[in-house]
Amino acid sequence: MRVLFIIVFFLTNNSMNTKTILIGVLIIGGLIGLMWWGRNNQTATPAAAGTSTSNTESALIASETQYDFGTISMAKGNVEKVFTVTNPTSKDVLLSRLVTSCMCTTAYIVSPAGEKGPFGMPGHGGAVPPSNETIKAGESRGIKVVYDPNAHGPAGVGTIDRVITLTDSEGAVLELSIRVTVTP
């Protein structure tokens, strides 16, 4: 508030007309109001985010959630890893969504009935279909992850980290991740 009074004092002592002073005061008051409003919204956001069901931990578990392919060459082509995901609960779990964090990575659900997919990055290369895979109590599924080292062209060398997100019908999430160091 002191700043506002100092600015008003400065403007009135520099022979400006009343209209200019009023506009300056309104702009400054508006900026202060926006900063106050933004500060209040920042403190409210984390509490609201904690109540969201999309941030809850999935009932599904994986024997391994991270895999490092090590160093691979673009010339050798795609690499793949199959993660095992299990439903240790006494209830069926519907795996409703399976997405990847980049278009260079695709995922498939491997079950006794065969392979379902590919599932990829939302918004790139078309829509990602719903996975709609029921994992019965005590059952497991394979999540086959395929990484294409050529997807980003010659600039896509170095260490790459990607995430595969499995979301169940309750909004709970299980994340799997891969790491690879790409060479030409």
C-alpha cells in the first residue's frame, strides 16, 4: 500500500492531469489485486490436487517398475521390455487407459488371449484407444513396451527417459519407466 501512495504522490507532484493520475492508480491497484489473487490461488491448489482420485496409487503392482536398456544403437532398431503387472486384491481391476509419455514409445497388453494395442502418446498420431482390460483377482498381465531409437531422428541421441502410465477405472495410476542411452 505504501508503494501505491508513493506513486500517487509522485504523479501528483509532476504536474500531470487528473485523468492520467486516475488511470495510473487503477492500473497499479489492478496489478496489486491480481498478485494478491494469484497468491491466494497458489496456496489453495496443492490441497485440491491431493484430493483428486487421479493421483491415487493403483491396486495393481509390478514386480519391476523401472528398466534401463543401457546403450543401444539407432542402427540396431527397436528394443522392447515386458513388465509384469499383477492384481493382488480380491476384486477385479479394470485397466481403462494405457498411455506413453512420447511418440517414440508404444505399449501393448499381453494376455492369454493375445496382444492388445498399440497404445501410445495422447494427441500424437491419432487418438489412443481405451485399453478396457479386466485383470481378475490374482491374475497378471504383461505390458510390452517398445522403444524406437529412430523416432526422433539424428538429434535423438543421449539418455532418454520415458514413462508408461496405466490408469484403472477408479482413476488410480501405476507408472512404469524406461531409460535408454541412444547412440547413432
